[in-house]
Amino acid sequence: MWKFLMVVWMCLNANVACAAGVGMTHISLSWALPFAGVLLSIALFPLIAPQFWHHHFGKIAVGWSAAFLLPAMGYFGLDEVLRVVAHALLAEYIPFIVLIASLFIISGGVYVRGNLHGSPEVNVAILFAGAVLASVMGTTGASMLLIRPLLRANDNRQHKVHVVVFFIFLVANIGGSLTPLGDPPLFLGFLNGVPFLWTLQYIFFETCLSVVILLGLFYMIDRYYYHRREEDLPEIMDPTPDTHGIGFDGQLNFVWLLGAIFFVLLSGLWKSDVDFNVLGTTVGLPSLVRDVGLVAMAWLSWVTTARSIRIKNQFNFEPVFEVAKLFIAIFITIAPVIAMLQAGVEGPFVRLVHLVHDASGTPIDSHYFWATGLLSGFLDNAPTYLVFFNLAGGDVAHLTTDYASTLAAISAGAVFMGALSYIGNAPNFMVKSIAEHSGLKMPSFFGYMAWSFGILIPLFVLLTVLFFKPM
């Protein structure tokens, strides 16, 4: 749900070139180097120079942004670069960070009272509940609500990295695939005319099968660690005291959460002729109302939640600050990459365009699933969804009927494969950050990908065989 704002902006600003603006459609792959540099920095520095990265990752993000912006000023001109930056900030970054921060503050005010013991059965129950909630309150909302109780439930476990990894798979990604509320690509489709319950109808079995398989695999792994790998290790005293029953403190935050969802949906459904043009980016009144509403919900959460609740949640703003610093570089440097994709057969990714269609021009569902998914795993899945939505024809009446299987492949690819990397979906990175701030040493960028590729790629191959008609 964290990218809903960006998605709404993209649809409201149909007359504005998305992500990169006019003038960046015929460029070489070399312009993607700063974006690749950001990704490699996130992947390698925590592994080879963790202390340096911890103290200077903000400066590194600024450096890669400058590596794109400074040459772009000379090549495209100052006006074009200003339009690109204005679009990245106003249409993407500011809405993104406003929603991320508001959901983070609101969910951080809800404390699950009681000591859940992280047995395999309890962990499966939490993961299942999160997967269900992800389609109701969004992947970010569900992740921020449940990651802390999950970490507390397992705080006396020796082996628990796999618990957080599967949480990212199920709650931060795949669980949000059944409604437009769940994940930004689906909301983008909704704003383009895809019926609200369309994904529930067309990728329900893909989602259910994925959730069942992953929960079953998780149970076997967790049971192995719980009963075999930990029984001979010294017992860790449970830091969370036992209590009678489970309950919630800070229940009023559920009202503020509903308010946040209301403002996001309102901005997508409310049409207004009132807008403002800032360096070529249209800022609509519904978007302004949404942002103000989200800030108001976060402020109400902050002032109405007892400080003791946030202390018990070990609440701090470091995860938001980390995401804010890194993702501004991602949003700026991704601009030429998205422009290359949108250029279609006229751009450097022409082979990708031909890859997803057969010789007669008919969409190949399996290729759409993998192309959309793999790019979504390392780019932003909302504009990636939009690119492939348009490559498949862009006619919503046609895509939801005659080519429903193709749209299902695009939708599933964008949502499911966001779990392939830490940057595939913002909740991934935030869950990692919260886990690390709780004292858990999470896998590196490539270490996480060893988990995700080893577990998810075979699952996605199975989905391809069963649902997406491989050639």
C-alpha cells in the first residue's frame, strides 16, 4: 500500500511523461549506471564495509544521485533535469515517504499485549494472519503491525532469520495480491479501470497455492530448527514476560489506520479540476487532500498514543530515515531506466518488447509473468506494471476479458516477485531494518537473494506451468 500515492499521481498526471519526462526516450543503457550503482551499494557495502555504510549511506545515496543529475544537466539541459527532479519528488518521493511515515507511526502505536511463544504453530498463525491482512490494509500496514509481535514471540529463539525472511515473502508481498488495497500495481490497475474484485477472481488460486506452499515449507523448516537444532543449545531466557491472554494497547490507532486508507482511496476515486503545475508536474487537489489527511492521521496517532506504548514497541524513526535517504536516490536514478522501458521498440529494451510476444504479436503469458516479475524485483513495481500493462495493449476492456490471463500474469508477476530482493517492495527494507534494530542479524543483500531465489523461483516455475501457459 505504501506506493498508492505514487500510483494515484501517475494516473492523475497522464499528460506528464512518467518518471523521466519528455526528452529521455532515446538514450543509451549507460544512463542506467547510477541506478545500478545505488543497487550495488545497497548490496555490497553492508557486506564489505558495514561500519562505513552505517555512517555514510546517506552521502553515498547523494553521490549516485549527483552521478546522474550532473551529466544529465549537460546532456538534456537544466530545464529537463528540473522537470525530472520535480516529478520524482512531487509525484513519487514525497507521496511515498508521507504514506510510509504515516503508516509507520500509526502501526507503531499498536502494541500486541501478551507473550506469544514462537513455536512453529504460532509462527504459522502469525504469517497466515499477516498474509490475509495484507490484502485488506496493504503490505506496509500489515507488515508494520505484525513484525514487532513476531520478533517478540521469537526473541528467545536461537534460529529465527528464516522467520523474518518468510514474513517478507508472505506478508510484505504475496499476501497483498487479492485487492487493489494490497499492493500499488493492483491499485494502478484499479485506477485504470480494472474492477475492484478482478484480481480476487483471476489470481485467487495462484495466491492461495503460493501461500499454502510457503506456509507448509516454513512449518517444516521452523519445526526442524525448533525441535532439532535448538534442543541441544543453552536455553535463552525469554525477554518478554508471560501474561494471561492476548490483547491490544493503542486500539485507537486502528481508527487512524482506517482514516489513512480512506484518504488514499479518496484520492483515487475523487475527480477534481483543481490542480497546480510545478515544473511540468501536475499536483491535483485530491492528492493534496490525501497528503494532508495522511499527515493528520499520523499526528493524531502520535498525540493520542501513550508514550509507554511506543517504548514497549521499541519504536524509533531510524527505519524511516534509512528508507527516506536510500529511496530518494532510487527514485531519481531510476528515471532513465523507466524511460527506456517506456520507449518500447524505440528504446534500448526493444528485445524485451519482442520477448513477451510471439511472431504474430500475441502476448505470451509466461513471458509477461517473468519479465514483469524480474524487473519488479529490482525496479519499482508500480511503473513496471504500467509499462507491461501498456505493452499488452492498454485496453482495459480487452485485458480484463479476452486477455485476462495476460493481465493476471502481469499482476501476479509485479506483486509476487517484489519479494525477490530487499528493494523489490518498500516493506521488505523496512522489515529488515526493524529486525536489525531489534538485534537480529539479517542476511546481506545477496544472502537474502539466496533465500528468495532458492525458495521462490521453484514456486514461480510451478505457477508458470500450472497457470501461465509456458511455451
